[in-house]
Amino acid sequence: MPRAKTARSTSPNKQVISMPEATSTLVTRKTGGSLDPTSIDLEAQIRLRAYELYEERGGTPGLETEDWFRAEREVLARHNHQQTA
């Protein structure tokens, strides 16, 4: 007979970030430690840009990872350019 699964414990300093729908705001839940507001803002920008890319493709599924990586490159390049300007 199979054994029941047990819940995994989380480290007290581990951050847990929920992945909400692309059109909603970023929801962050802390389990300890502190969060860097810049990284949260960047993630929200990446998520929004990835969704825009998805819509530009006509909303066809199957390229979510590519959309995310392209969005990440674009947002980080823009952020790095703003840091040096």
C-alpha cells in the first residue's frame, strides 16, 4: 500500500513568490528574511513583457519559455542601461 505524502518544510529564510495571472499585480509572501524591492519590480516587468510577447504572437500556447527569456533579456538590458546612464 502506498504511503501518504508529507508536506515539505521550508527554510525560515526562504522567500516564496506566488505567480499570479499576467494581468494582476505581483503577490509576494515572505517566510522570513527581507525582499529586494528592485528584484520584485524587475520580475513584475518581465512578467508583463512576457505576456505582451504572448499577445503579439496571437496568444498561441507553447512558447512560454521563449517569451519569458526574451522578456527577461529586454527588461534587464533596459534596467542595466538606465543604471549606467
